[in-house]
Amino acid sequence: MSFSIKKQGEVVVVDVEGQLIVGNRQELKQKVLDELEKGEKKFLIDFSQTGYIDSSGLGVLVSLSKKIREQGGELRLANLNVDLQTLFELTKLDTLFQISDTRERALESF
């Protein structure tokens, strides 16, 4: 499991590789919060390399979304596989997050 962060224009893009689960969710949260503290406002989390997200991973995404919005920022998600898309629909989180099927579309949506 690894996270890589890079800037594309004004957007902080976080690539999640592997699984987002209880054992690593805090690492993702801290990386995003560090960028938020530096004054970044636009975030995209790309799940093209992610196979699984557990409930604690979903909880971190909800928490980050709230924190980023409180700071006047935006969080978008991209490249959910079919299983993850279904998970977000079943949990109704697809109504909380703006989800794009490609990184390019997500970047254009800011």
C-alpha cells in the first residue's frame, strides 16, 4: 500500500495504490491534512490502483471531505472500479462525493 502526492496545476492529486484499510487510513489522512495546512484547496484522490476500501477507509474519506470543505476547499474522487462504485452507491456516499470515471474529467471539474 502506498500513497503518492503530486500537483497538477492547482490540484493536489493523491494516487492510492493497493487497499485503503484500517492499517493505513491515518497515513492517507495525514498526507492530505498536511497539504491542506500548506494552503492547498483542491484535492483529487485517484483510485485507479485501488482494489478495496474498508469501512474505516470510507470513514477517513468522509472526514477529509468535511475538513476540506470547512477550509473552503473541494475533494473529488476518480477511477473507482466497479466494486468500489457499487460500495459508494450502497453507502450513499456517491451523493457526498463528486466522482469522475477518469482523472482528466475530475481535473476539468474543478
